[in-house]
Amino acid sequence: MKREVLGKCPVCGEELYVTKVSCHKCHTHIEGNFTLCKFCKLTEEQKKFVEIFIKSRGNIKEIEKELGISYPTVRGRLENVIEALGYSPKYTAPTVNKKEVLKKLNDGEITPEEAVKLLQGEE
């Protein structure tokens, strides 16, 4: 059974370090203090999301369909992964002024389809 290295301590949640690596073929052992790659530190859910994101070539619609989640949820999960990898977030969920959208719809400034997209946070 193949198991992955833990990225965070299951007791306190701090970052783990690898102190020994071994080759199963020639039995070479190397000891020291090694840090794990950034992706090792992701949770299983984050790793699954990244895999689907890459498989979908970043196509948000495909990700929505495969995971059965909305656009804002996809964006939120992507931001969560970006932060977990150590980068600062750039995306903030837009706030939708429902009254303004309905007024624009009522005044004929936008179509019903555009109003739906705005209310769902897609524009």
C-alpha cells in the first residue's frame, strides 16, 4: 500500500520535516533535515482540487460540473490553495448589490440572463 508523507503534524498542525530518506533498490540512506515540497503541505481535499483544476486545464465551468459546486465556491477553493502554497490572495469575492442589479434589470439596462449571472457572482 502506497502512503504519502504527511505535510503537517497530526498532533499540533505545525510543518513536518523529513530527516531520513532511503532507496528501496540499493538501500542507500540519507539523513539530514529536509523540507517538504509545497504541494505535500496541501490537504487531501486541496490536492484533489488541484488535480481536477489541472485535468480541466483551469476551465472553471468544467470544474463546477465535475465537483458539483458554484463559480464562487470554485474561486474560493482556488484562493484557499493559493494561500496554502504560501502566496498572498488576489481574489476577493465580489459583493453583489441585489437591489442595484434588479434596478438595472427593471430599467432595461441589462438582460435577465446578465442579471442571473451578476446575482450568481459570475461577472
